[in-house]
Amino acid sequence: MLHKIFENRKLKLVIIIVGVFAIYQGLIIALVEVEKHSDSGLGDYSNAYWYSLVTLTTVGYGDLYPTTPNGRIVGGVFVLLSMVFYGTIIGSISTLLHNLKENKKLGHEGTNFKNHIIIIGWDDFGTLVTDQLLGVEKKIGIVTDSKTTIDFINDKYHSKNIFTLYNDYSNLDFYRKINIEESAMVFINLEDDAEKLVFVLNLKKVYPNLKFAVVLDNSELKETFEVAGVMHVISKHEISSKLLASYIFEPDVADYAESIMSFADSDEDFDIKQFSVSLDNPLLNMNYEEAFFKLKKEYNAVLIGISKNKNDGTRELFKNPVIDINIELSDYLIMIINGKTNKVLKALFQVEEGLI
């Protein structure tokens, strides 16, 4: 029975307050009783309350003080209580400030990130993905179940574009702290493929409109993940095997492919970008071939493909098309450019690179 009572926080607080008040009132009564025949003036309840107030607040005007031995004992108790009182106040404030700082570090205050990429699970591969995304100035939310990992991420990255959340992966409602419903993509980076699949299915029950990306160890599960609603399913072994085979008999091609897969580190470094065609794009309604030569001649950009909307809501990719294609609204132009040209084209097209 007592155990259940003390589990109730509100009831526990009431009991503590009543207990403290009872002790305080008992000391006041004791002080008045032992001092009522002295010349201290503390035999009067109003003076006793005043004395206790200035003593507990450590003001101590000295206008009232006990003169009897027993009164001094009670007064000493008030002095000790004043130390306990201030120690409790200072300790509570310190604890509150520490908790606020800790909650902020662990992401429990939430974020207002929108259209961001969320990485659930952290390892060396997650670090590489984060480095690439930060290189193109994307906002990233990272969820981990390890406080040590939170400290590592905060020490490694000092970026306003990163938000970290400490969370038990199974606590699905808590993902609202990272504004998961307004994210652009959720990358599931858990340890094994089965765990990833179960997690996707559970998360979709709570947040049905999310877009998922997964990297698999077992390529045979690719179709299973696609049926489960994962938008981007990538096999580590497929990519690495293709790149390794290329290195064996076409090393220069492999070097080229690897270098343009990552973001451009400098103005002279090249990579592949895609830009959405908006109403402000000067290439809108232009023939693909005409746009190809214009981009190469004026900006040293090589147009290598175009992605178009299909009637079923999916997109069709044309790689270096030989057919007569016009550039239309909401198409994506895919090109090889360097860092300097990237800045120029972003200003010219008035859009940021990528889908996100």
C-alpha cells in the first residue's frame, strides 16, 4: 500500500509538503514555548515567525535571537535548516539546468527541420553517407540508441545542418521529435536486413507517407523491400562488385565513376548533378540537343541525361538520348559539372540541385 502511494508523484509531493510544514510548525511552537518567559521577544508567535524567516533566508538582522539554552538549540536547528534549504534550492537549479542541457543534447526538445534526410542507426557507413550529404548542404537528422554515439557525432560535426536524437528504435511515437513526417527521405541503417524490414513495416503503420531508402547485405531481398514500400533499395555487394570488376579491366573508367559519384570538394572538382526544370529555367521547352551544346559551350557542363514524369506517377530516365526530346516543366536535367559551374547553374536555374 505504501509502495503504491509513493509511486504517485503528486501524492508524494503533497506528503512531503505537509511533512515539512508540520516540522516547521513544530519548531515554531517549541521556540515560543521555551522562550515565552525570556526577554528575547520570541515568546510571541509573530516574532517567532519573523525570526524563522530571516534565519532560513540567511538574512539574520540580529534584532531577535533566542536567549535560553533550549531556545538556542531550536535556533540552531533553524540555521541548519537554512543550509539544507539553500542546498536543496541550488541543487535543484543545478539539476534542472543539467537536465535541460542533456535533453537538448539528446534531441528531446525536438527540431523544426523540414525536407531533411533522416538516418536511423549509426555506424561507419552512416558516417560516410553523412559526409556526402553535408557536402551538398543537406539537413540531416540522425537517430541512435547510444548516448556515446551522440557525443561522437557532436564532436565530429559542428554543423547547424545536423540534428541528433537519442531514442529506443522501437519507440515509434518519439520520432516526431525529429519531425519525421516532414522529412524528404528516411535511410534505414540498422544492423541486419531482417531488422530493417521489420522496422520499415512498423514505421509505415504510424507514418504511412514516408519515403524510405535501404542498403542491403543480401541482394535477394531487394524485391521484398520494394513490395514493402521502400523507394530506394540498394545492394552493397552489387555496387562494390561492379566497381571492382571495372577496376580489374577498366581502371580509368572505375576511377572516373568513383570520382564523379561523390560531391565536388572544390571549384575544379567534377561530379554528377541533377536539376529540376522550373518556369524560370532558360532551357524550358528547348530541344535536348540544343540544350546540350548550349550548356557545354557556355558553362562547360555536359548534359548526360534527362528524367521525365510518366502518367503513373513514376519517372523515366533517358541516358544520353538519341531521340528528339524537348525539355519540359518538372523534368530533371542530369549533367557532369564542376563546383564552379554548379554555383552558376543554381543561380541560373533558380533551384537547388537534387530531388530534396
